[in-house]
Amino acid sequence: MREAHPLEATVGIDYYVSDAAGIGGRLRDSPESFRVEEIEAFDAEPIDAAPGAYPHVLVRATLRGWDTNDFASVLSDQLGISRERIDWAGTKDKHAVTTQLFTVRKGDPDAIAAVDLSGADIEVLGRTGRGLQFGDLAGNRFEITVTGAEQTETIGQITDELGSFCGDDDRVGVPNFFGQQRFGSRRAITHEVGLAIVRREWEQAVRTYAANPSGRERQRTRDARSTVEDCWNDREWERTLDAMPGYLGYERAMLQRLAERKGETPADFRDALTALPSNLQRLFVNAAQSYVFNRICSERLRRGLPFDEPIEGDVICFADSDAPEGLDLPDTNRTQVVTERRVGTARRHVERGRAFVTAPLVGTDTEFGGGEPAEIARDVLADLDLEPADFDLPGEFESSGTRRAILVRTDLDVSVDSPTFSFALPKGSYATVLLREYLKAAPDDLA
């Protein structure tokens, strides 16, 4: 088991599970080299269905070089509506060609169909009774080409090692880590903001997001964040606004709120965070949960505990009976603690693909199970000075928590000559977490 890249360790990923040397290279040399298509799980009525009963217009968009949040913002501007009226099931990366669903509440189908945006192909599908919610998809299909691979002869060995790790010679599997994108590809601080929020350190949360320059950002951005740092103690919010470029819209929104409220009390800083879109507010706490999950998985790896079978004290969840064929889709609403008496039965369920070993995405309702798995989770939280009750937060920041499978498996097709990887993953799992095992490259080359 190899140690991970140092930058990955900052987001809780401490190891590779394959020992073979990586092929090198990089991802996303062009958007076309990283294609993602949602495996849809959301149906629509015909477009002429009654708008009163079906007020949301369902749209499929194929986007080249668009961040999901940015596309939703520009689409809302084009339609002359609030961005809060547009919803989607999964956030996609900008440096890709992506196909995904959106809903537009009280949208005009003709106006939506008439929107003309470069790099966006928009198709109106019908009407729905509710808007999309995060997770309203089964998974994603990927076709990803690696550029500049230094060697390809280790692909077979890595594939064999990943098959052994997941206990299936016909498939590959990796720990179900949250990838670097979850935390910020160029400035991995989203979880740090979330951890500050969970600790009620509202000023630190805002400062971490708006200031805190990174050497991996462009110079103008670094200069703006440095100005925020310089002005912070004297509360010179108007000056920070003057320095902050327009493309850093979320930072400007927070600083504008601080300028309006004078930015002196904890309530002022908490209010500044609520100037951000509701989905971004939730993302901060979700990123903190993701970081804890990654650390739990890394510690399980360090201790040599299995990922493809449960041990006493684990919590398993059962498979989603409605999952598309060939896609392992956990149903985290159906869980069971593995007691000493149930270990054999639980292992058979997992072996046959009927259940999955999980770890917590910690929230107010988290139950830890028992034994060594619970010990690991509690030790990680203690190291971060956190406990489940801390997630009882105001507004969009509150989280009751859930669980997540610790192993993700998939069928994999690889074209070796110009390495291209084709596979499907369940919702919430990251293609880069699989491909990092093959490239063993710096996170910037996976972003």
C-alpha cells in the first residue's frame, strides 16, 4: 500500500491501495477527453401537462466547459428569473463534456428552448411535480482519456490489484473516497470552512473562504485574497470589495454583506455566509463530513481492515432494488449493525452484492455501530474536536448525517494505446478516485 500524494493527505486520503507504479499523464487536456453522462432516475410528464400540477420544466443539458453552478446562474439570467428556481441532481466539473438534468420552477418551455449559450445544448423534456433534488440520479457513465501517459505497461497489474482489493476478479474496486474536487481543486479549503461552521467559528469560516490566498490560484486572485487578509483586523470591508474581482462573485457577496452590517459580531459573519446560495451553504458542511469520512477510510486502510466484507461492529446498508442493472447502488436508508451473531449472514449479503459496508457521514443522528469501526470513527472526531451534536446548526448548515459505502466497484473497459477508461459509478462516487490509482499523479493533473 503506497502513501498518497501530500496534497491528497490534506483532504484525508492517505494511501493508494495498488502498489504498482502509475502510468503518469493528466486528465482533462480538453473537455472532450472527460465525458460524463448522468444515469437518469427522474421521469417527466409531457410538456403539455397542466402547469398547476406540474410546475417544473425538466431540461437535459449537454455542457462543454461549464461549471454546474455557473450554468444555472447564466441560464437564470437569460430567463430573467431567480437562480433559486433552477435545481439539479448532481454537480459536474467545468473541464468536461457533461450531460445532466435540470428543473426550472414555473419555467416557460418556449423561452428555455430558445436560450442560446455557447457550449450548451439544451433539450426540454417535459414537466414534473417537483424540482430535482441533490441525488436524484442513479449514477454517472464516464469515458476518460489520459493525456501524456509515461508508461502503460502497469495498467494490467493495477487492474489486478484493484480486483483483489474488492474481492472480484472481473471488476475493479477502490475505497469510496471523496475526490479532491469535493474540497476545491485549486484551493482545498471547502472542508476547512465547514469545520469552522460546525464549531460555530463564523468569522474564521468567512475568513478562510474569502481570504486565505493559495499559490495554486491565478495571481490576481491571490492579490485580492491578500488584500482581504491585510484589511481584516481593521474591518476595512469597503476596501476589500474594491480589491475583489467580479469573477469571485461569492466572495464579493459575503464581503458586501459584511460592509452593510459593519462585520463586527459573530452574527454578522454568520449572516455573511447566508449571502451565498443555499446549495453552497450546505456544501461547506457536507465537505466537512466528507473529510471525516475520508479520514475514517484511511484509518481503516492503515489498520488493514477489509473493505469488501464486514467485521463485527460495522454498519451495512442494503442494495437499492431499483438500481439499473450492473450498477451497485446502496440504499443508505436501510441499515443494520453487524453483531457477532450476524457476521456470517452479513458477509454473505455483501459477497452477493445485496449489501455494502458503510462508514458515517457524521450528523446529529449518527449511530456508530460498535467494535473497531466505531472506535475509528470516534477517534477521528475526537482528533477534530467534534461530536455529532455539533451538527445541530441553524438554517441550511444543519445536517442529521447519513452513511456511505466504503467501497465502490465497477466494470472497467480500458483502451491501452491511448489510455481511455470507460466505466459507470453510483451517484456520489468520483471517477478521479478510481483513476488516481492508475495515474498516481499530483492532484492538479487529476483536476
